[in-house]
Amino acid sequence: KNLDNLLLSLRTERDSRIIKNHLKIKLNVATPFEGQSQYLKILTPYAYGILAEKFKLIDKVKIVGEEGSGMKINSSSGVLIATSLSCTCPFFVSMQLPCHHIFKVRQLKNESLFSSTLFASRWTKAYYMKN
């Protein structure tokens, strides 16, 4: 019986956090980059907050050459290879969110900065509503 009460309490707490998150008044967030507003609509506020910082770093990416279909980039992590769909940087590999290197490659190729294939489903609002 105690386990049932604990589980019920945890579910209620989780559900209330989800509802609170979705009922918050949305502010007009400046989205200077094309595609940025699509991320805002789909991703959780936490994930979008991380990406908002990555958008600010796009202009700091230093391309040093091409590597197959990707581009070589000098970064604080060393030389990276980024394509419009993946990157060898630790952030992209561990977080499964697009990094500023991917955004830079997409920008240079005149591709939309938004792609639903660039992030794991665990970062979406829909994922939390379903689970």
C-alpha cells in the first residue's frame, strides 16, 4: 500500500510539473535565425534554452576546410567534422541536440536551420505529454 501511495504521489508531481510548464504564459522570444521558432514550438523550454545559446555561437565557428560531405572546424575540442546532420563534437554526441557547428554548416549550405532529425525525441514537449 505504501508503494502504491508513493507511485501515485510521484505521478501526480510529474503531471503537475508538465501542466505547469504548458500553462506558463509564453513571452515573445526574439528568434533572429530562420528555423529557431520551430525549435521553440517543439522542444522543451530546457532544451530550447540550450539551443538558444548555440544559436549565439554560430558566427564564432571557424571552418578550416572540407572533409567529404562535411566541413573541418577548429574548436576548443580540437578539429571536428560537421555535416548538416551530424557533428563529432562532444555536445552533439552526448546531448543529441544540434550544435552550433551543425547550424553553421546548414547556414553555409543555405539549408533550413531546423530539422526534426537533429534532436532526440526525449527533448520534445510531445514526449513528456505522452509519458
